[in-house]
Amino acid sequence: MLDISLSRTPRERCDGFSRRDFLRIGTLGALGLTLPSLLRSEAQAGGSARKRSILLLYLGGGLSHHDSFDLKPEAPEEIRGKYKPIATVVPDLRIGELLPRTAQIMDRVALVRSGAHNNDHHETATNWVLCGRFGSAFGDYPAMGAVVAHETGFTGTLPPYVAIPNNPSFTWELGRSAYLGGRYESFKTGDPNAKGFQVRDVSPAETVTATRARRRQNLLQAVDRLAREVEENDQLATYDEFRQRAATMILSSEARNAFAMDREPERVRERYGRTTFGQSCLLGRRLIERGVRFVTVNYGGWDHHAKIFESLDRKLPEFDRGFSALITDMHTRGLLENTLVLVMGEFGRTPKLNKDKGRDHWGPAASLLFAGCGVKGGLVLGQTDKQGAYVTRRPVAPADVACTVYETLGIDPRKQLHSPDGRPIEILDKGETVKELFA
């Protein structure tokens, strides 16, 4: 007789199942369940299971897919560029010759060659891919990290949303919390590759005992007494919360240790590369290891309108070293099991080199990388045409990427949040989980 007792408690959404429960039924289809509901179920599994996190490596400016992960060696020279494809550990998968270390870990990474949207403006496209909803260049909707902070809350001394070294920025800061308010903004670390790196509000300039910190806090409370008599608003509440969290972090050995890059062995730091990107990846791993739920590593400078190969000769090896070390390190430490690593920029680059030997903005095609949380290593999803101009198979839109992120963390992407005036706003108004990514 078929046993369909699932030992679940009633919930509004379809969650609360274990893998064993599904095996007892035999198939998801027998229950009418979908991958998104399964991902939410696993992400929300209770007990002592490690909570899932997201590590986003954001390549601001737009990585040239033609010169990295979607080479077109048969195309004319003005399209294919100067780099040759090299073999990877995955049969029949080739990537750019400046990514030899990444070629050796592609069996742990899924490559999506069909990222696609229709916007070529830096700020507008950046906000779009960081939040999954199309809006103005000024950020009408909260970034994924801010939504994650809102939905998971502040459960320890470390903030749930951290940006290394800071949020993406062109003419102004991008990827912010929008209508959710200042309390859900990212915590910005600064450059972990800087000499004598210390994080503001975590590493005090002088020794501060608990007694002295309490005295300072009492003084601040006296100064703030008048402000508390003013009608509450988000700015005041945010200021008060930030001050309290900063005081907690200063006194917390856990927080100080998380940012203490000098505690890493020298050989590990060298493996990642002594660059801002390499050390940012290492700090990202340290924060994920200590329970931060969403980390953005911001690696800008990919906007190569002129002399693109002079720039890529430097930047691609930096990326290659830091990214390959990160994936290898996280795999060795068992962190990939519960961390979704995502690599993307705001768009790709034009197929044809311009008169200045550069490539311009190009929304219709881009390459993305995924790893961890059950992602199929070695998968190649999607395809572009012979010139790398347009997606010809399985387009993946910004909303699909965001939906995949939220489902992985157990957040309902259709949940309604509320603006300050009480207006309900769906986290995402469209998009589907990229089911093919998962084993």
C-alpha cells in the first residue's frame, strides 16, 4: 500500500517536506509539486540544518561574453576578437584562454550563455538585474540582498546583507533597499586588500572596554532623548538601529574575527590573489562561513568601450584566480552545499568591435555562472547565434535569476511587501525558477 503520510504541519504554502517524504511518494508530479516549492521546502527545513546563503560576484560594467565564456572562433575577426578557446574539465566545453584555472573547476559550475534583456543603460540595467524587476535608473525596487535582509531578519551580530567593498556605483550607488528603508541597506566593508584593512564600526581605533562602551552608549542615549520624542519615522528608527548594531559589533569577537583578514594563512591569501577582487572573494567566503545570508562582491571596471583587450589582459586573469580559488575553497569546506554562488554583470558587450577596438553595451546576450545548492556542475544552458548577438535557445531574464535566488533561500518571490504608505508590492511580478540548473 502507498504510504502518503508526510508528517507535516499545516502551512499556507506548499513546504515543510523532507527528501525522504518525497521518496516515499516517488515523484513530485504525484503530488502536483514544483521545483520552486521543493527548493523552498529544503531551504526552510528546520532544526540544526545550515541556512542557505547567496554569494553574488557582480561584474559591474558588463563582462564581454565573446572574450570569456561564449567565444565565437568561427566568426570574423572583428567579432571573435583575439582570444582562443581552451578545453575545460567538462567534455566539449571551451572557454577563453585567459581563464585556465576556471577551466579546471567548470565541473562544479553551471554556465548560462543566454542571459537576456533589452536595456543597454548602466544604472537601469544594474538595478534590473540586482532586483529582478524593471524600473527607473534610480532604483524603484529593492535589491535582492535587501529583500533577503528583510525576510530573514537580523539574527546575530553580523548583518544579513553585506557588500564588499561597496555597492555597485556608476554615477550613484546602486542595488539599494528602495522602499524597504535604510535598515535593510547593505553593510559596506571597504577594500579588504587595503594595507591595514579594518572595517569601520567593527575595529575601533582604540581599545574600548565594555564599561567604556556602556558609558558612551549612555551619553548617546541622553543626546538622543529629544529625538525619541519626535514622531517615529524610518530615518530615526534606522539611525537608532544602526547605532545599536554598531555598538554590538564593536564588542563582538565573532564580528571582529569575521573581518580579520590577517588571520587567514598567507598561502590562502595568495591563492585568491592579492587584488581587491581576490581578497573580496576570500572575505565573502569568511562571511558566508559565519552565517551572513547575502554577500555582494562588487568587481567593477568591465565597461570597455576602447582598447578592450588591453583591459581584459589584466582583468580576466584576476577574475580567473579569485573565482577558481573561491569555488575550490568553498567546495573543500563544504560551503557549496548551502551557498548559491552567482556571477553576472548588468549586460554583455556588442558582438562587433568598434572603431576604438572596444565593445559597447549589449543587453540581448550575456553569460552567467551558477554554483552550489544543488546546481548541476558542468551544465551549459542556453545558446547564442553565430555572432553572439542574440539568444537562440532558453533565454534567462533578470526576473528568472532573481526568482531562482529567492526560491533557493525559501523566500516566496510572489510575496507582497509594503511601501511606507501601505501599498502592497510583489517582490517579483514575473519570472520563473531556472529549473534546469538543479540536479
